[in-house]
Amino acid sequence: MEDATVLQDRDGRFLTKAIEEAYNAVEFGHGSPFGAVIVCNDEVAVSCHNMVSKYRDITAHAEVTAIREACITLNRLDLSDCDMYASCEPCSMCFGAIECSKIKRLMYGAKAEAAAAAGYNSFISDALRGTGAQPKPNLEIKHADGELAIIAEQVFEKTKAKFSK
């Protein structure tokens, strides 16, 4: 089993990158402030952000874009040896894509409620929360705590003047 400190440092490094991507989405005018990173063998395979506005594609959320890019970069559809780091709790569409890609571990920064408080849609899959009729997913899901969670939630407040929903 991985040493807890090593895992925490690793999680912090990759989640910070996902949060940076969330800022990039707004800075470049590509979309809402959401970012995602896919890690394979302790290396960043892809680092993406929301591209809905740039591509005029409502499905180009950060997590879906990251999965698309990872499949191309890694030249495969099965991402079962990969972890995803998302700046915010994924919506149900993104969570479905994460499940289909077989990503083994998801760590997210801000809770959906932080995005909803900033005016973004807060439709979270019952499967992600382990409620409703959906079976519990077969991947590890971890919410960041402490300072990283706060930093992830600040993305919405710090970008609201630059991005109109």
C-alpha cells in the first residue's frame, strides 16, 4: 500500500494542475471554470479544461475532453490503469464517461454545491453519491479536503466576472 504522505503529495500535485486548468478555461475563453487531469503511471497523460464555448459542443466538459484526449494519446479505450483529478465534482454526463472509460480512481476538488452557488447547473449523478437506484460505482472516489478543497471552490468566485453562464 502506498504511503499516505506520498499519496497526499501526489494527489495535491495533480489536483492543483486540474484547478489551474479550470482557470485556463475562463482565461482563454474556452468555457466554464472546470479542469481535469488524467494520470497514468504517475505521469500526466493529459491536462484539459472545459471547451464548450470554443468547440460549440455542449459535451466538451473538462472530464469528457480529458477522456477523449487520453484515449487518443494512449491509443486505447480502456483507461483502467489511470486516475482522474477534476477541479469539481463531475456532472452525471461526465461521471458516465468516467465509468465507461474504466478509470480506476477519481479525485475532485470542489463539491457540486460550490458550482451551483456560483450559478452553474448542479446535476450530480445518483451513482456518484451512492444514492438512488444506481449501483455503487466500481472505482475509488475521493473528495479533496482542507486547503485544496477551498482553493478548488475559489475558482468559481475568482472567475465569475470573466465568464457569463
